Amino acid sequence: MEQNEQLESIMGLIMHGGTAKSHAVEAIALAKEGNFAAAKEKLRIADEELIHTHHAQSGMLTKEAQGQKIPFSLLLVHGQDHLMTSITFVDLAKEIVSLYEQLKYGNKTGCD
């Protein structure tokens, strides 16, 4: 994999992962205010950003699987860490938004 191409992929992990996490933080704040429609929209956007990170990661994994050397770097580790923490944070934000909604409107899931 060409160095510029790898750097672009790594920066995609960092940029889109960070944007996903930011939208998830905003979703929690909106849910806390009771604005669940806006919170869910922020979570939808966060999911779209995670799709971008997945594409960047998949591109690197595909190239390595094809035998192209992917140089190890601290920046690559940082990008992967950003991706994994963003995925975890978005998943957690979905649960928090759901909990705020249940607190406001009662348990709509049928599970007491």
C-alpha cells in the first residue's frame, strides 16, 4: 500500500471516528433535554460516519490480505483505537438515548 494512500485511510479512521463520537455525544445531550427525534437523527448520522470508518479500515485489511505490506505505525494504532472507541461510544449512546426515552415515556419494550 502506498504511503499516501495509507495515511489517507488512517486519517479517515481518525476523522470519521471522531465525528461519529461527537454526534453520539450530541445525541445524549438532546435525549437528556427530551428531544428524542433529534437525538435519533444524530445517532443515524453517527452510524453513517462509522460506515466511512469501516470502509477505510476494510480497504487496508483487503490490501494486506492481498499481500501488500501495511507498514506499522503509531498513527495506524491511533486510528484503530479511535475507530474502536467510537464504535463502542455510539453503541453506548444508543442505549443511553433509549433509557432517557423510557424514563420520559415509560417502558415501551414490554420488559418490566
